Amino acid sequence: SLANIRLATLWAGAMIIVAMGFALSRISYTLTRPIETLYQGMREVDNNNLEIQVDVTTQDEIGFLSTTFNKMIQSLKLMIKASTRFVPSEFLEMLDKDNFTHVALGDAKAKNISVLFMDIRDFTRFSNYLNASDVLQFLNTINQHLLPAIEQNHGFIDKYIGDAIMAIFPDKPDHALFAAVDMIKGLANFNNELKDKHAHISIGIGINSGEVIVGTVGSQQRMDTTVIGNTVNIASRLEGLTKDFNVSIIFSEQVYEQLQSTTIKTLDIDSLGRASVKGLDEPMLVFGLKV
């Protein structure tokens, strides 16, 4: 009858409306979910999380944006990793910065650290017998034997100065001494591998501890991180004294006073007496370290 037809029509209309609502909801979810995922990924990056990767669930414009976003994150990670090859990430920690983009010209902090200077003896005379390519190959080869000792003992390279290096140990001065010992051992391995068995390379190492200024110098277009202070200057001059005392490693009284008792018992330390150091009014007590 007409009443039954009307009721059936109403039920059919209601079912159609429900089905359309469900379909529209699914379509809306399908369209907005990738956008929401991409948005959340961007928020993670804004919070300095570069480990995020968004799921690519569509092949449309949103899918293209998601794929490009993931590639962008990978490029950023590669750029940051490459930058740490020139500026140690440890500098960020010393300057209390989250990333390199937050470092500004003139940033500075006073820190108590240990500084290690290493120089290859008679390198200028030695390099006169090599061409430019061989000089760099020689330095890179010997550094492969010396520099791992610094990182393995909680230090990092501040800068290369020709055939010399300057390393920083932010924590214990003990780390600097153990690194120096390992560097001498690495040098022995390098000398053993030389084709010319009569050749012998030697190095001098000077270590000092104290307060320094860690910061950035230069200009807005080109800046560099640096560590300056009398502590650094004395470490360099202690390295020069290794020739006068005919030892490979010399460190200051400031280093010795901070050493742990186990370190003093473990290492073969000699008091070398007081020595005149350029820049100081009074001679300072210095120590040698045998390997």
C-alpha cells in the first residue's frame, strides 16, 4: 500500500544518507590523514628531531610532498654530518648550543679543560725531500696512527696547524695523558711500517690544564670556533720543551695536581724540575711521561 511504499522509501533514503556519510568520512580520512602525518613530521623537525620519516601512502600530490620531505630530512642529516668534519660537535656542547644554526659570532664561554699540542719533529727538513702530494699523504698516514688515540680517550681535535695538532679534553686531564701514551704507541707502529727501516719519525707532546675561553671569531661571512688563553699558549710551549729535556711528553704542574691517584700509579711519571716558559714570570714545575 501507499503507506508501506512511503516507509520503504524513507528507510531507503536513510540508508543512502548513512552510506553517503560513511563514504564521505572515509574519503575525508583518506585525504586528511597523509596531510596530518606530514604536519606531525614537520613539527618533529621543528623540535630538532631529524630521525623522523613520514609514511608515503598515496601516489598523488600529497605522496609527492611526503617523499620530498623525507629526502629533505636525509639531505639535512648529511649536511650536519659533513659539517662536523670541519667543526667538532663537542664545541656545541661547550657553547651550550643545540645545533650549528644557533652559533653566532662572538659566542663565548669560560671552561676548564686540558689542551694537548703535538708536533712532528724536523718535519720541515723531512718534507723538503717530498713533493706536495707525498707530504699530504705522509701526514694523513701518520695521523691515522695517532689521532684515534685522542677520540678513544674522550678528546677531540680543535685544529690542524701544518704538521702539528691541537686537541682538547673537556673532562679529566688523565684522558689527555692516556691519549699521549697511546699516540706514542701508535707512532711506534707507524715507524715499524715504514719501508725505509733506517727512517724514524719522532713527535713532541705538551699538555696543560686550566681555564680557557671557548668561542667564535671572524666575521658574519666566515667565522671559526677557537680556544684561547694562557693555558693554550703554555701547552704549546711545553711541547717545545720536549726537545730540551729529550722526552716525548711533558705536562704541567696544573695537570699533575688534578690527576687521579690510580693514574699516577699506572703511568711512568718523572718530575723534570722547574723550567722557564715563555710568557710566565716564574719557572714552572714540569713533568715527563715515559712510554
